[in-house]
Amino acid sequence: MQDTDTTDAASGLVEAQRCFKDKKYDACFLCLKSYWLKNLNDVEAVKLFSELMKALEHKDLAESFAALCTEEGKLTDDPKLLFETGYRLIDTRQYELAGLLLKRCAEIVPDDPALNYELGFVLMVQKKFGEAIPYLEMSFAHEMTFDTALNLSACFALCRRINDARGLMARMTSLAETEEEKAAIAEQENTLKRLEHFAGQADLDIRDWAYALYGCIVLENIADKEDQDYDAVARTMVLLRGIVEPHKDFTTIEYFNLKARPLAECLAKMLGLPVQSYKGPGQAGKALTIIANGDDMIGPHRSFVSHGDERALFVYSLGAEPLPLVMELVGKLPEAALPWDNENGLSEFKANSEKLLQAVAKFTGNEELEDKRQRLATYYQKKNALLLWCNAKTYPVRPQYTAEIPGTQSI
């Protein structure tokens, strides 16, 4: 009788082959990826990857997969071929598959600095920071580059090995040549300072990490892909008012695009401020610019990297992908859908604003939400000096959002 696990594994390859035959290439890829991650040495899977990449017109990757198969029908032990295929998989953002091949390669040539750097990077992207450290250490021992030191220091920080991270700072300073590299060191120093706030705390939640890594304020976190109804959005807006209201110098609420308009109109009404669309970087007074989702900023972000007193940024939700900058106020982590995401008419957005204000009205005097608002204020009170929020003199440039927040407990 066949072992059950073996039978189940084989059925994964059979299903991938069936999907390929039916030209269901996305389904084929998912089945094949799942199978190969557990069966690296199965050459039939490697051959199917080659055929699939060819069908998807990824010629270089198709050739790389084909080269992994020896004439004897085995997976090659040639480190050059393993590394090249792994590297090409990194270019296509298939980090799990890349890591699979690079780990095999590292078993054959454990001291190669380029290999160890790429493997460390791949593990970092998958948030396996502790696992990445020894590979980055080996790479740095052979080639002391700034990028390797920065990634290694980040891994130490994300594993809360603060002394080890600090130990790298002097060497990073000597390796830094560009203004961008010097800015990265300054941001890493800020992260280590913020982490000191949690010295006696066993576990950090999403809000803790967002503060430590970026200095941003997070109002709430949600379950992955949870839909947001008007009540859920209204609760976030009430918490946002609690953060913004004490700062009397704001003169305008702006919406970055139409998707953010209901949020901006609602907050403006709550604060008794005028509302307008974002018209560009130059303006009179001080504005709070409302953004629906972080990826809305990709492209126009260059106007917002500079952090001045004239404008603060609030984003309703941030996703799992890195961004060129982080906003000082974040409604929710991770990314959350808005009730009006699929609408695009001006009249529809006006109706959305009215619905949202009606939902906010329901929470007037809500004791549970008021308690949450007070706890939020208390949490950030002792952290004001290292926050981005209303602190442009200390942080004249908004840092990048690296999306490295570990998968930790909820708020």
C-alpha cells in the first residue's frame, strides 16, 4: 500500500499537469509551486516549470529551469545554475521558490558572499529575520558592503537584538558614501531608540512595531481582508478625531483622490474645518491630507517625501507591500477595503459621506470607543518625541515603508 503522504504529494503534480494541459496556467502554477516546495528533487516538476514558463513567455526562466535537469534525470548540483535560476525567481518576486534553490546552493558552496546575501534577502522578504541573520553574517564577513550591513542590522532590530544592531552602526557609518545611505543609518538609529521603549515587554504587537520601525501612529488593526462596513470606518474616524482635534493649527482637510473624499468630508464636518481636493504641494495654512490606501501614493509620492509643517498625512489603511514613504497617521493595518471601493461617481461619493456621518453619529458617547481613544492617547503620550506626527523639525523627510512588520499579535 502506498504511503498516504506520498499519494497526496503525487496528486499535486498530477493536478498541476492537468491544469497545464487545460491551459489554466495560474492554477497550474499554484499547484506546482505547492508541490515543488515539498519535493525539490522531482525533476518532472522542474520540467513542468520550464514548460509553464515557456507558455507564459518567460523565456529566460524557462531555459533556467530546463538547465536544472541533468541527463541522468536528476536535479543538478551545479551551484552556478542553481544560483542563476534562484536569482531570476527573485526578479519575478517568487521568493519562496528562490529560497528553495538558494538553500540547496548554499549547501554546496556555503561561503559564497553573493549567494549568502541573496539568500538572506529572500528570507527577509518572507519575514524570516532570525533565519536570515547567519547568511547575512557570512556574506558580511567576506564582503563588508553597506547594503549587507544595513540588512543585517535591520534583522537584528527585528529580532530585538539591539546590542548586536548597535554594534554594526560604527561599521555602517564608515561604509556609507551617499546621502541616501547616511539617511538610512539615521533611520536605523531612530528605530533602535524607539525599541528601547519596549525593553521590558515580552511581545510586541502591530502598533508597537509600526511605532518602532517608522514612528507612525496606528489607530487599529484588522483581520486579513476583512470587509469594512460604514460602522467600522466610522469607529476609525472617531479615533482619528481624537488624535487630530487637540492640534488647533490645522486649517484644511484635503482628500487626495475621490476614493478618499468621503473620509475627508466626514472628518472635516467632525472638526468644523473646510474640505477641498488636494491641489499640489504649495498652499496656505496647514492641511491634513486624507489618503484611502497606501498604494494610491505610488507615483505622486515624490511631492510628499519632504515632511514639512504645512501638511500631515493620514492613510486609511496600509497593505503588505513596501512603499516609497510612510504616512504619520495610519487608520488600519493591514489593508482594508472601503464600502465604496467599487464606486466612482461624484453623486455616489456624496452619498457615501452622508452615510459615514450617520454612522459616526451612532458612536457619540460610546463608552467603549471613548475608552479606546483614551488608551490610544496614553500609549503615544510618552512617545511624542520620536513620532513623525507633528514633528517635522525632527524628521524633515518621511521614511520609506518597508512593510517589515513581523507577524505578531494583534492590538
